[in-house]
Amino acid sequence: MRNALRKPQLAILGSADPGSDAFERAAEAGRFLAVQGITLVSGCGSAATRIAAEQAVAAGGQVLSVIPESSMPPADWPATVVVPCGMGDARNLIMALAGDACIVIGGRAGTISEVCLAWLHKRPLLPLVGAGGWSDALPDNPPDERGNSPILPWRNIDELAGQLRVLGLLHR
């Protein structure tokens, strides 16, 4: 159960090319979460996760960026708080656990690693569907048969809002 003093936080996992539908949905999700007062957790390592963070910061939101390097990023990094973990790909576990749920957009090998870790640790998954990548496959092909957590697909911000309400993470 979430502490009433702590704002909800959502990790955003995935990748998408600039100009693609998935990239545009990532930007919209970042703005939406900021306006709703939900903290975005993003590594900012792909174009999709970076645009989500940029849009969240631009909308006045909080962005926690967990980066694989051990040194701090440049001052213009799109985050309000940065954690340089120095763990390389092992950082994927931190990303998987840092959100009350994980938004999944498109994705490649690193994304499926984070998705599997989130699944094993019972984090709800919110895959964007209809825009390509691993996220399209998740609703019909979960990581395994355990049914560890809900997989709640979305195609647009209204559907994402509905799924966040189902999880009790959005009250507006």
C-alpha cells in the first residue's frame, strides 16, 4: 500500500524513434504524469524515455533519473533528481523497482530485461500497444505463466489514465 505522503511514481521503460507514434505517446505520457503530480522515473537513455522526461520537466513535474554511469550527467539533463548508480546494465533492476508501476513503450533487449525484472518483482506493467516494439506483445505474451502482476495496455492518454485509476495511482 502506498504511503499517503508519498506521490505515486511511474518508471518509463522502452525505446522509440523520434517521429514515431510511440515517441509521440512517450512525450504525451511525460506531460500527463507531470500535470497529475506523478513522479516519472526515467533513465533517459533512449529517445522515448528522454522525451518523456523532457516533457515532464517542462510541465513542472518531478523526474528521477537513474543512470548507469558513475558520474553526474551534464547540467541540462532532463531530471529534477539524478542517481548515477555506476552499475551498468544492472541498473535495470533499480528501474524495474523504482516505480509503483512501469510504463513500457516500444522497446528492445534492454526493455525486455527491465520488463522481466519488473514482472518478477510484481510491478504492474502498462504497455503502449499499437506502436511497435516489445510493448505490443506484452498483453498476449507475458514474461511467463505466473501472472505476477497486471498487464494493462493503453493506446492513448485517456486509456493510460483509466489504467492508472484501476491501479489506484490516479485520483483526478
